[in-house]
Amino acid sequence: MSLFLVSARLPALAPGVLASLAVLALLFATPVLADRLQVTRAQGERIWHSAMPDGARWCVEWEHSVEHFTVRDCYLNVAGSMQLERSHQPDFAAGLGHTLGRGKQVSDGKGGYWIEEIYEPVPSNQYALRVGAMAVNHRLVWQQDGARHVYSLSRRAAGERVWIQLVKTDEKH
């Protein structure tokens, strides 16, 4: 039934009440756009997802295949934009290190270092990752409701190319 027909049948309602009802009808009919982090296989099959609202943080962690230490790339949702916020390396192994002008390097107090304040937007809010074997154990780590959560990408997709994406999704209430 259209809003016009409803208003025609309820002439006793004040115009302000009708306007309020119209706004409420639109709110309940319009989907709410929410941010979600998801991992999909190259063919598009989603293998994992979780809500990641504005301000949420998460890391991709893995064990360096030669040096056997944990490496972390940590991201932040800034108003729907996936940004690389910081990165942690326990030493200056081959291929790792700080690039001048890209964040600031600080000691982690254990012989390694963090590159803080990178704030580099990830193009198109997504990137591809070739998931390592369980010895490497690529995993997503995030905090939610005060608890630390871990999802092993290697357990689900070792040897595969996956996409890590921050997407807007329609969630109806």
C-alpha cells in the first residue's frame, strides 16, 4: 500500500506525524551499509568474513619461512578505507625493512621493530595473498568484544591465492 493511500485514509493525523511515519518507513526499508572484512578464493567463493566497522583493526600474521619468527601487517578501517597502519618484524631479514618516508621505525624492546603510522590506503580495499603452508600459518588476528580472535588462512587455503577485502555490505535489520 502506498504512503499516499495511507495518508488519504488517516486525515485526522497531523502533517508532522505523517512525515515522521514516512521517515520511519524509509529507515526500515533501506538497507544499512556496513563494513565487512572477507577472504575469498580467486574464483570468488567467500571462505571467511567478519564485521569490521569504522575504526576496527586487524592483522595478518605469519611465520617467516626461513628465520621462523612472526611477521605482522596490521590494518585499520578508516571510514570504509582499508589502510596499512603498521608492520612488525623481529629483525632485518632479507626483504624486510623500513623505507624512509613510510611511517616511523620504533623498537619493540625485544630486538625487533615496528613501523608505525604508515596509514597507506590499500588500492581498491583489497589485495591478493598466496597463502603459505601450515609451517608459515598465515592467519587473521583481531579483537572483538574484548577477546582476541584468530582465523588460520593456511588451515583453510594453503597454497591458494586468496583476496583479503574490506567491503560494504547490505545488512537488513
